[in-house]
Amino acid sequence: MTNKPLKADELIHEYNHFRSFGYSNHEIGVRLGYFNPAHMVSRLRRLGVDTDSAYVARARKVVDRLIDSGEPFTVEMLPTLDEPTLGGSLLSAAVRDGRVVEVGRLVSRRARRDALVWRGAAS
């Protein structure tokens, strides 16, 4: 992408190629010549391409399972230790989508404040 941006189909092809070798979104953006790799991710999302890393995809699956279980849970139960803000952002999205409701608070094991307790809205 030295002089002009890749066409949509070329970008998707190149992105999927690099992802198949385990490159991160940032590494792919740099290799494709993006000054700010976040712009590449935004463009891919607008084109309908899933840009979640395997790590984020696993965390989303855990959130879905916890919501579907009907059991109460906290953000501390999510596998997001490598990226602490990820759990909060996944739960914020679930709240925004009406998928979970707050049902209480517990003393947090990690933070200095209470942990919110959530449950799937359909439960």
C-alpha cells in the first residue's frame, strides 16, 4: 500500500493470508503499509470481515456460554487476564444489546472495588 490503498477484495485476501500464519492485526497493518493499523481493521469490519484474534474469539465464546447458562457471573470469571479491559468491553456490549442484567455485587478478588454480578437477561 505504498501509493494507493488495496482494493477491497485484495485487502481481504491479504488479511486472511497473513492471519492464516498467526500475524496480529497490528503486524498485518504494518506489512500492508498502513500508518495506523487500526484504520485497516476499521475498513475490514466495514467490509464484513471478522477481525477478532483467537484470544478475543475465545473470550466471546465464554461470555456467550455464561450468558446462556442462566447462572450469575462476574467479569473475573472471564479468560481476559492478558487484556484486562476486554472483559469489561465484552460485558458492556452485552448490556447494550440487552443480553445481561446486573443482579448484585461481590467483593472482588482483584480490584479495590466490588465486582458486578451479571446474569443472562433471558434467565
